[in-house]
Amino acid sequence: MGGVNTEVGTDQEAGVVGADHASDAAGTGPESGFDAALRERLASGVGAARAAVEEFAGDGVGEYLGSAVEAAFTTTHRFDADLPGYRGWYWACVLALVPGGDLTVDEIALLPGDDALVAPEWVPWEKRVRAGDLGAGDLLPPSDDDERLVPGHTLTGDEQLDELAAPIGLGREQHLSPEGRSAAAARWTAARGPEAEIARSAKYHCGTCGFLVPVAGALSRMFGVCANEYSADGQVVHLQYGCGAHSSVEMPEHTGSEVSEAYDDAAVDVVVLPQHLAATARARAEADAAAAADENSAETEQSEKTEPDAEG
């Protein structure tokens, strides 16, 4: 049996097929010399593949999952990995065979299947921090190649800032770069820009509002700071942003509540439904019938009393 190579990547995932079927991998056609006889010998090497995996793994080799041809003169046999914590993983054993040669083991690897539980993609530390994560006492130094910053002795690209910094010097080691300004502008526009729902429904924009505090530099052409405590107080807003608390908003002329028309509860329209009329008619007929019956009964009693007197 050949040597076992465990240095195999986890990207060698191919569809598992039956042991008597070959894949359509490039270079595995009959013209390559990889004929049906070699395929059959490789496909029938399930026992050799299992023995190699069990020798390597010790235990945890489950049921046979099938084989696949992924390269010429090779066949990959797969076995379920019956290991704690490795649900959905499988053992892959690559067998090789050349004309006139012996069956050998090329590689053995433990690989994740489609439903395997795998670790999340590694995220470097400097990319894990998100906006809002910084707390009291935390330190978050910029990286050495942070494109948002440029050295203080270079021009920033902001004409107003460069004109001021040149004669007097700002005493800062670094300034905001054009890339840094662009990134900030994109964030601020997304948060409080012209496309915000409140801005689309506003009559006036922040660029004409008395509560807007201007900012210096190139960003002043697009942004300012809101100073209205009932709106975006202390937040950077786009000049085309807006809300209902603009300084030009006027109180409507009629501010009182409308007086509703008095309701006359005596003026009620009585609506008699047909079924009510029918019920009333039936009740009246029953009452008339009962009265007639009573009258007939009384007359009968009276005639019975007067008949004896007539005989006497």
C-alpha cells in the first residue's frame, strides 16, 4: 500500500456517484489509456480504501458513500465520518492505478459535505470592529496603511484646509485624505441624505434652515450640523436633507379644532323593515282572531242561559 498524504485541501468536493459509474473529469476518456478495466479495478478497491482509512483514522469510519473519478487513473472512495462533532463530514481515500501497476493509496482526507458543520470564515481582528463597538477606555489605533489619513506635511486636497494649514500649520501629524472624505460623505448621505423618507416628504431642506451650523472645508458644500433639539440635533446632515422642524415652517392659520355639527338626537328617522311589518300584521291578525273567539264564546254562554226561561 502506498503512503498516505494528509496534506489535502478541503476544496476537493465532487459529487459522490455509485461505485460502477465514472465521472466526466477532463483527461479520463478512453483515449487517455484509462480504460474500463482500470476503472473497474479502482472501483472495486473499496476494501483497500477502507483499510487505509481505518489505519489512518483508527476509528470513526462509517458506511460507504460511493466513489467518483476526479482525475485519470484515480478513483476517490468516500466513507461517512462517524466522529463526534463532525456531522456531515466524510473520509475521502484516493486510489491510483496505472497499466501494469499495483493499486496504491494516494491521499486520505477528512472533508466537509454539503450539510457539514464547519467553522465560519476567518475574519482578521482589524476587520471585526464595527461602527458603535468602541466603548469607554477602548483603544482603536488606525492601521499604518489607513487610506483615510495622509501625513500632516502633505496637501489634503481640501483647498480651504490647505490654504489655512500652509501659513500657520495645524500641528497635526495626519489629515483626512480625499478617500477618507469620500467615505465619510457616503456614510453621512446614507444616514441623513436627500433619499431619506423624512427628507422626501419635507417642504424645506436643511441648506436653507436657520438651525444649520456650517462645517469647514470641502465637505461644507454638502453637509452641515443640525442644531435643532427637536430634530437631528448634533448630527451631520446633507444640505438636501429636511424635516418638518425647518426654521421657515409657519403655523397654519386655522390651528383650532374644527367644531363638529351638533347632533339632534330627537330628529331620528324611524325605518320600518318589511319583516317588522309582516310580524306586526301577524300579531294583529292573531289578536283579532282571539277577540272574535272570545266574543263567540260569550254569545254561546248567553244563549244557553236564556233557553230554559223560554221553555217555562
